[in-house]
Amino acid sequence: MTLVQLGPPTLRRKSRQVLVGDVPVGGNAPVSVQSMTTTVTSDVDSTLQQIAELTAAGCQIIRVAVPSQDDADALPAIARKSPIPVVADIHFQPKYVFAAIEAGCAAVRVNPGNIRQFDDKVREISLAASSAGVPIRIGVNAGSLDKRLLEKYGKATPDALVESALWECSLFEEHGFRDIKISVKHHDPLVMIEAYRKLAARCDYPLHLGVTEAGPRFQGTIKSSVAFGVLLAEGIGDTIRVSLSAPPVEEVKVGAQILESLGLRPRRLEIVSCPSCGRAQVDVYKLAEEVTAAFDGFPVPLRVAVMGCVVNGPGEAREADLGVSSGNGKGQIFVRGQVVRTVPESKIVETLLEEALNRDWSTNV
């Protein structure tokens, strides 16, 4: 595995680049955030509405399920009208791969382990995808691993996941097709991390990171953050999808926040708030939630400190773009390190927003 220095302290694995619509994946391109619609794909209006909501939340690539002919028939309209590139998710039926390519989808995801007679169709798929300039994601999942490999390894081990992915890549490579990105997902973050490390060392294809079936919102966020944090800090990963048993907008928010926290995406709103303790003289939890809601969608990146006592409060508030240090029913409002006003506790949120709206934050961009 070759690492390329992109700027301290992050080392980035050097991978080839593919284009998913107008979004570059791999190479020196920024790590992108993906999600998947939960609508029935054949319901074009509902699917496009959800794509619009995901785009507004920061999603850059969207995947739609194509389990039926009705869904395949809906792809041309969805691909044409979607504001972000559409990836068709294909299982079991190779014919839908060709339908997705003809429909103008930006990429196709296939799981070779559950597509009947997939190996016999690789040449045709390669020719069709190459002619259309459509990349293929080989998506290997622990829950649908090729039976041959399950028999060989006994279960979905890191080596089994990697062998499956590289074997299918080799079938495409035989036909000169290399517009490929790979995922080797597992529900266990430790297995998933090891699989991606092994895969990264053995190929230069861009990698799509995911902890599959990560679970409900809280558990899935933790598992995904741990796994993505480890791999991205090691320079491994070119695009990510957080898989939650929650609305897909939540997946996008978590994914974007992971990238922002690692310095891999420009930060937007960042709330620095204390966990509260016996020193706090204000309901920090409530105040932090109210400030977060008030600043949701603010057009300029801001770091806003919401602090509940005089121990760390003034210092943290001074370090932020905007902040409040609360106590005794009042709040000292800080702007770029300076106290500008002291207001009653009931006026803190509206005062912070007022100061934000009346300042020039262009130097923050």
C-alpha cells in the first residue's frame, strides 16, 4: 500500500480514481458521503423528494434499490432529475445491471455473491459499463458472501471478504475493465477494519467504507465512528456510508460529522459545549440543544461555545467564533474572544443568533 502525504498529520492511501457522475472518488479527491433511499424506487416522486432532502443534508452520492422491473423502469427519470449522482443497487438479477446503465445511472453496485450466473455475465457487463463510462462497485457483504468462500473459511472472515472482492475484480480485469471501487462490509467493526486494511494493501482501487447493518442510531453511530475513524486516520477510505436503522438523513449527518471531526471535510456548525457538572448554574443540555437548533443551516462555518460555569467557560468561549459563559442567571456573550454583552439567561440564544447575523464571518470560510 502506497501512502501519499496530503498535509500533516494525515497520510492518504494512494488509489486510482473513478468518476461517479461528477463526483470523483479516490486519488486525491475528498472523501465523499453516501446514503441510500428508503422509498420504493418505482415511486419516482417520493424517491426524488427523499434524494432532495438527503442532498440538502450533505449527501453527495445516492444509491437506490432495484429489486424489480418496476424499479428498473423508474431509473431513467430518477437518474435524469436527481441533483446528485445515482447508483443502482443490484442483487440477484444481472438484467437490471444493463437496465441501470442504459437508464443513465452514474454507477452500479453489484454483490457477486448473490447474483445468479454472475461470472458468465462479466464480459457483457464490462463492455456495457465501459462504453457508457459507468463505474462498478463490487460490494461484498458478510451476510451474502459467496458460498464457495463460506465453505473455505467457515464464516465471513477478513480474508474471505478480501478474497471475494479481489476474485471478482480479476474477472473484470480480464476484460480490461478497471473502473471499479470496492467495499468489504461487516457488522463487526474489528472484522471490517481488518478486512479493509488487508484489501488496501493488495490493490489500488478506491474503497467505499461501511459497517453493514450497524444497528439503531446510537449503536450504529458509535460502531461506524470507531471503524471509520481508525481507517480514515490511517489514510484508508475514499467514500463512506453510515448504515443506520434510522432515517437516511441521520446517516448523512453522522457521516459528514465524522469527516469534519477528522479534518477531511470543511467544518460547518460546531457546538463546543460542556457536559455539565455540579458547578453548572444553567441547564447546559437544554441550552446547547436550543443553540444548535437556532443555528441549524447557518450559511457560514462557525464554532459556537455553550458553557455553564466560570471554570472553563470564559476560556472556551474566547477560543470559539461565538460563545457564551453562563451563570447566576446571566450569560456573557463572546465574539472572537471578546466579551461584547451580558444578557439574562432567557436572552442568550436570541442574542447569540443576533450577533451571528450582524457580523461579517467571511474570513471564517
